[in-house]
Amino acid sequence: MEQFSTELAEVDPVRLRIDFEFLKTLKPNINENEARKKLYEIYKKIDVALKRWIETTDKGGLAQE
């Protein structure tokens, strides 16, 4: 979960590099700035979703192991 954040400065640079290199493999001439911008948007959504999911499981909302 620490890989993602709603704050740009807190996004894990390794996570960003892995994802960007994957995208670059699919489209070698990808615009790096635009790709990073889109990845940050995705990371924000993932961060919010993970935090909600963890809050729900902590409150017993989902089946726990």
C-alpha cells in the first residue's frame, strides 16, 4: 500500500519506474510526462481504494482469515 499515494511526492519512485518501463515496452514512443501524469491519477485511485478496503476489513465488514 505504501507504493501508492494521493500525494505526488509520496509515490514510490521504484513503483513508478516499473510501471513506466512496462508502458514503454508496449509503446516505445510514449510521452513520458503524459504517462507519468496518468500513472499518478491511477495511483491516487488505488490508494483511496486500498485505504477504504483496509478500513472496512478493520471494522469487520469483510470476511477475515
